[in-house]
Amino acid sequence: MRKKVFIGSIIGITGVVLAFFVSSALSGPDKKKQDELFRQVELFSDTIAIIQTEYVDEPTPKELIYGALKGMLSSLDPHSQFMDPDTYNELKVDTEGKFGGVGIEITIKDGLLTIVTPIEDTPAWRAGLKANDRIVKINDELTRDMTITDAVKKMRGKPGEAVNLTILRESDKKVLDFKITRDIIRIKDIKESRILEGDIGYIRLVEFRENTAQDISVALSRLSKSGMKALILDLRNNPGGLLDSAVKVTEKFLEKDKLIVSTKGRQPSQNIEFVSRATNPNLDLPLVVLINDGSASGSEIVAGALQDYKRAIILGTKSFGKGSVQTVIPLSDGSALRLTTSKYFTPLGKMIHGKGVTPDIEIEPVKESLSPQEKKVDRVDEVFEEVENKGKAKPEKAFDYKNDIQLMRALDILKAAMFYQSPKK
């Protein structure tokens, strides 16, 4: 009896608290919405009472409330979620920048767990996972209704241990099985920085991290000293990262005080504009930006802004379309809400989320002709080569860009731009 009274008190207090917040949030002219929400709060309270007295097992109040919060947040959109204290602590640990995993960025798209992009030089990249692959199973467990956080937990683990992924590749209409050995994932933001033919610089940026803007400045300075007269910025398979970093990279190519990206939400405090602040931007450098379906979030901010100002030619295939802002709100018991609070918009007001950035010049990449068996043989040869050369100084691997049709087209465009810009004799 005492337990029933206690539970009844909990439900009553919950109802009063919810009613208070409902009243605070919706007081004003919209009385109809307010009354409707009061009715739904009563329904919630009644449901808890019935479960507590009639369910075959006896759940704790915490289990009921946590379960309700998880369902409530997951019903909003794929990126909002309720995080229990353990999950929230894991999110905070993730900022260290290295961890045991397979090396993929994931999201939920069309209700399915989807790979945004495999991170270059990680187990997932080497295994052949691709952007827009659907993850159907993780270690034989179906991913239907699985949250992003739960999926990440299942794929992470001790380096050297394997994880099995079943993938639906819709482009090929195939279901594929991958056994991937976890490794320490170390992410290097700039993968390539060099001069290609015709004094054209090339920077491949694979993620926006804390020091990316500084690293880009160093790369641009070094390339300029080497005679760079134009630049290709390669953002293909770049899943994004830190918003502030993406803004700082963009402003290196725009005049001061130009709008780069804005966020818009329901509350005035969520409407924020990010403008360029760089004092010595590269305004006269001809620029091509490469994107594809693995370019998301921060990559789309950079490409969208440079496209709107006609500062760069965007080339490749349509980007992923992930342009929403998640705010982490800590709660009193150590748990937290990860809530979508706003969406990104380009300087001309184009929404990125769900739409992506459409290139000025669309060029599909050449599909790989090697069979999976041939790829495995190539990988075996690489392993033997690594063993044979262990302890020896490794020669710099040649950067083979001439088989990259998108990159070669970018080179042609910049050569033409440089030709028409050069003073005529």
C-alpha cells in the first residue's frame, strides 16, 4: 500500500510539474494548444499508473521515465535523443580524438542507419564501405529502431577485435557482409597538401577539427611559397566536425564581414549569424571545391557559402544534406538531452538539411572496376610490402590523381581561369 501511495505521489508530482511547464510555455493567446497538451499530460500520467499496477513485472519510476524520455526524443528526429548518464559521459570522452572503432560517420536517413562517409585510412575505408551504405545488422543484431548512439557503442570496442556489419548497398542492389577489425582511429584533418601541375595547389581536408583553420593557414602559406596560383579544395567524404572550424576555413577565401552561415530555430536565441573575420583572406586565388555524397555538415557550410558568393566553382556530386544543429542540455541527475534546436542556411537563405549542396558542375566519379577478390589480393600485396620494408625509410607514395576524373576536370577549369586572368602581351 505504501508503495502504491508513493508511486501515486510521484505521478501526481510529475503531472503538476509538467502542467507548470506547459502553462509557462504556452500561456498566451493559443489556449486551444494549451488545453490539448494538458489532456495529453493526463494521458501520460494515467499510462504510468496503469503500467505500475498492472504490468507483469514491477518497473522502477526511473525506468519508466527514462523509457518515456527516450521515446519522446527519438520521435522528434533522428538526431535528437535522451542520453542516460553513461551515454552522456561517453559523449564527453569522445572529444579526445582517438578511439577504438571502425572509422565511419553515421546518421539516420529515411528511417535507416546510414553511413555518411567512411573516414579515410581507417578499417571501414580499407574494407570498402561507402557513403550511403545502409547498416542492416551489427553483429547479427538488426538495426531497426536502433539509435545512433547505440549503434556507435556496438561498433566501438577494443582495437584488434572484429565487428560484423551487414550492409545494404542500394546503388548496386546488393546485401554485403563485412568483418572489420577495430583499430585506434586517429583523424588527421589535412590528408594531402601539394602543388599539382600548372602551379595549381591541392588540399584534401577530411574533417573540421579544433586546429583545422590553423593547419589550413600553414598549408596555404607553404603552397604560396611554392608558387601556387590556384587551388583545389577537396571536401569529398568530409563528414563535417566543428562549426566554428568550418566558418574559419571559409573566411580565408571571403571578404571581411560577409555572412557565411546562419542558424534558425524557434527561439530568437537560436537565430545566429556567423560572419567572416579574417584580416588577410585569399580573394584573388582561383578556387574549385570538390564535394560528393559523403560531404556533410561543415563541408556543406563551406561549399554553400563559397557557391553563394560565386567565390568558387563547386564540382562533383550533390552533398549529403546534414544541416541541423544539436544542442546538448545537461539534466540534474547527470543525464542530458541532445536536442535539434536549429538548422543551417547558406548566405542566400538556402536550407542545407535534407537538400544538400548541388554542384555548379556535376560529374560522377568513374566506378572502380576491380572485383572484391582483386581488391583483397591488392591488400595482401600491401601487407607483404609493409613486412618486407619494416624498419626501412618509407619513400613518399606517389599521388595518383590522373585517374580522378573530378580532380582532372577541376585542373582544366583552373588552367582556363588562370589563362584568361593572365595579362595579355
